[in-house]
Amino acid sequence: MPVPILAARDVRKSYGRGPTRFDALKGVSLDIVEGESIAIVGKSGSGKSTLMHLLALLDQPSSGVVELNGRDAAGLRGSNLNTTRNQTFGFVFQQFFLTPGASVLDNVTLPLKIAGVRGAERRRRGMAALAQLELADKAKNKATDLSGGQKQRVVIARALVNDPSVIFADEPTGNLDTATGAVVEDILFDLNRSTGITLIIVTHDEELAARCDRRVYIRDGLVVDEATSAHHDAHRGHGAHAGAAEQPADGDGEVAA
């Protein structure tokens, strides 16, 4: 079994103290193998977004360990943490988080600017990412000029521009109509399967989750079930995960956010 690209080891996360304390995660352990697509599934308040933030090194656990390529990520601090996050992860969120008055190209190249990449190289890599998403002709447009589907494709281009190992997608089609959402899904899964980028999708959408190699169900801060897709073993050879089940767990009893 290869070293997971990301792993959670008995991770717990609490907010507040005393009577106001809320335990968002209550001891989650999870291995994510390089190149797989995985859905973290749960209702609002289940802990799925908290887990994503911890895996993406956007937050730290109250206890337990998050590992990146087999190493405890707690050792990353300050500029080292920022550089690692910038170079390793790309993010696709339900809210586009685009700068409305900036050009599409400037929005896409923002991670490169943060990384200190020079202007000409930023433009070259930004245009290559836009071309990959068939948006090169929109490079000079303002973000406000785009449709919802085009904005999400810009977000994907921005996620790709630093050549990340992992893409986190948090409800990536939540603000899109069904047809446009299907196009965005196809783009993400094509990238995963053609380039080997690890794809981690956080969602409550069972149809979207079913397209992933593996589904992890979270309820009340705990992993309650896992399932693998038929193509997971056939095409990736990762093997079945212990405790995997054919059907998702019942989603009743969620804590409201």
C-alpha cells in the first residue's frame, strides 16, 4: 500500500469551551491515495467541510494528526505552510471568490502572483490554464462579464495554474443549473483521470458523489460508512478499503449548522 498523499489520524476539532463547546469532528481517520477521486458526503453540520479545511491545511485539529505525504503537517508553519498549501492544493468552491473588476487572466494568475512568479511567466501559465478550460478568448474580460458556468471554469483554471497535486472541490456545482453543473463535473473528473490529480469533493449530492472512486459518509463528526465504485478497483488497483459498504448510511440525525 503506497503512502497516502493525505491522511487524518484520529482527528478531532472542537469550537468553544464549556457549555458552548461544539465538537465538529470526534475522531476521524482517513487515508487518501494519490490519484483517486473521493467524495466526503454529509448534510450541513455533519463535519465534512471542517474535515476538508483540516486536510487542506487551512485549519489545525484540536487533537490528532493530519499527514501530507506521510509527514505530520503540524510541523509546517508561517511561510513554509503557505508555500506548501499554494504549491500542493488547488481549490474550487461553490462561491466563486473571483475579483469582479479584475480580468479573467488576473484572477487565474493570482496564486502565481502570491507565489512570487514573474509577470511574463504568470501570463504564460495563466493562458495555458485558460486554454485548457477553453476560455483563452475570455482572458481580458472582467469576471462580472461571465456566466455562472464560465466563472466556475475560471475557478478551475485558477486551481490548476500552480500544477497542484490535489484539488479540493467544495459543492462545486451548487450554484449552477443542472446542465452547466454536469459540464463542470465532467471537467473535474476528466482532469482527475487524465492527469492523475487527486480530487477531493465535499458534497451532499449523492449523484455527484457516486461518480467518485470512493465515498466517505460523515454524520455528527464521525465517519459512519464508506463505499467504493466498481471502477475503483478495476481501473486504479487501490483495493477495497476496510469497512467499505455497498450502500450509504442513513443521513438522519444531522446537527444543523
